[in-house]
Amino acid sequence: MKRFCIILSLMIACLFCAAPLNCSALDYDPRLICLEYRNAPEGTAYIDILARISESDEAYTVFNTAPMRLTDKPIADGSTEFVYETLDIDSSSGIAKYNEDGFVSLTIHSKEVRELMIMKSCGYTNDELMLDCNADDLYQKYKKFRIAYVGEKGEVLKVTDKAGRDYSFRAPYSFIADDSTATYISFGMSPLCSLLILAGVIVLVFLIFILPPVLIINKLAERKRIRQLAEQARSKSDTVKED
């Protein structure tokens, strides 16, 4: 029993040590969402996040901002200059007018989006969506999201199914689109893992602080009972001898 308690204590201690190390080593900005996509329709220039934003929402606006794309331009001395250019997207573009089942563009219609930066065109693995709020707060606010594949002029080429949610200590806050599938990655630990750790803590507290005293009390009570039985046996034996 003692060996089991020691092993369990070490396992839970390692779990608690590992999580904070991951968190501190990979402390991602909660206002920055990475946008990744693969198996996209031909002509995709970028992806945009869709959410159910009503016109009564205090964050709603008719036109918030157009995406900016990182481009490389040669300059006179033969080197290359990297600059951001705003895409030719306005309130008449397809992505600005898109409204299916209440889902509209976050970039175009939410003042909580600061800017959408398209960087895959220059070899980066993802684009970036900069927010004026926490990514998880935004997720909790709207809860249901889709991803739109958008063309050069703002035309909506395809829309994914509703996004699922996943958790990771090793990846930043992200929306990932793969053909018709969409996933939101939240940095941190899932509620299920949190419950498992809490259960582990409760078990550990029971094994270390509650179970040992109970076992000791039971053992002392057993010894007392044995002594009482022994004394009763001796008393009967003495009575028989006197007779």
C-alpha cells in the first residue's frame, strides 16, 4: 500500500510539473489567431472566419477592415522590400455581403477584429487574425463558427461545416480549415483533462492525508481488541485453576 501511494504521488507530481512548464515555455498571445488551410478550392487567396453576428451586437459594423497581404517588392539597390498591401475588397464584395444562416465575416463585420494579415503568399505556414479581445472569449461569445475560402476579389469560393474545438499546449490559438472540415485550437487544457487532474488530486489527498490515519486507527483498534480477548482468556484460565 505504501509503495502504491508513493508511485501515484510521483505520477501526479510529474503531471503537474509538465503542464506549467509547457504553459510558460509556449505562452502564446491570446489576441492572435493563426489561420491555416489545406485542400482549399482553386483560386483561394485567404480564409475568413464566419460567425453569427447580429446587427444588434455592439461589435457589429457594416464594414470593419479589408485583409492585408504581405508582398515582396524589388527595390533599386537589388534587394527586396516586404510590405503589406490592402486587398481590393469593399462592402460590395462577396465576403462582405455573405450571410447564410446568420453567419457573416468576422473580419468585415466585427470591430473586435483589428486586422487580417495574409502571409502564406510569402511562404509562411499560416495567415494571422489580430483581435482586440481574447480568442477564447470570442469563441465563447459566438460558440459556432464556419470558415470561408475567399478569392482575390472577395468572392466566397466555399464554406466549411461548423468548426469543432480542440486543445493544445504545443500550438497557438488557431482556426484550421481542411476541405469542408474546420477546427478551433484553444491553447491550454481541455475541461476533461482538468477534471481528471482534479480527480487525481482528490485521490492523492485521500491516500496521503485520510487513508493512513484511518488505517492506523483501525490497526490500533484491532490490537486493543486482541489484547482484550487475550485478557479475557487469561482471566478464564485463572478462574479454572482456582476451581
